[in-house]
Amino acid sequence: MTAVRVGESECGDCGRPVELIAGQVASEGLRWWASYTCAHCGRMIEMDGWGIPEASFREAFLRADGTWGLKIHASGSQAVLALKLLRAELGLSLVETGRLRDRMTGVVTEVTLAEVRHLQQLLGRSGVETSRIRLDAEHG
């Protein structure tokens, strides 16, 4: 798991600017972490969580590792199972799940590298075959 710069934040103790770094990994689920150390007062903060992190973290991961697409190689009941699993994991509505179904012959969702790895692990445990593809040329 590589650390990436998320951006500047503010120290919770002294209010001075700090550099927030974060990482994301697919290991026993999708996990993320973030931390900073204030050069002025020495406060050290670490936080972590499960699932999709806040937008500023995801944007930093996308900048660092690129945008990845998930392809599902399934039909019939396997395709239905894949959609059911993705709906539950991503918290999708029925309408959003229908959009994924309409894209089953190509990239069904665009995510970070750790997120695509996590989705591949999730689907693979149920026997659904998948692949991933890097979508942005600048990281190619």
C-alpha cells in the first residue's frame, strides 16, 4: 500500500497547516488509512476505516494510481449474482444496478486500483470471473 498526498489540512491542536497522507488497500475487504504529523506542535493523528473513503481521499488515489475499470465475464445466473454482489457492496439503488447491467459487455464501473482489486476478490469468491483495465492514458 503506497502512501499518497491527499492535501493540506489543519492541525487539530494548533491550527497550523499539515500535510495529510493516505493509502487504500484490498485486504480482507476494502480498507483505507490517513495520517499527519504537525511539524509545529508535534501532534500525530492516524485514522482508518473500511469501505469507500471520502471524496478527497479517492481523488488522491485516482491521481496516484489511475482510474481502473472492472469487467465481468459472466452471463445468466452468474451475471445476476455479480450484480447482486455489486449492488450490496457499493450500496447501489435498483436504477444504478440497472445501469451496471446495461454495461455488462464492457466496463461496468470505474474505480481506484484498490477498489477494483477488492471487487475482483469479492466476485471471485463467488466464482464470478472478472478482469481489470486501466482507463486513463496518463498513467498508462
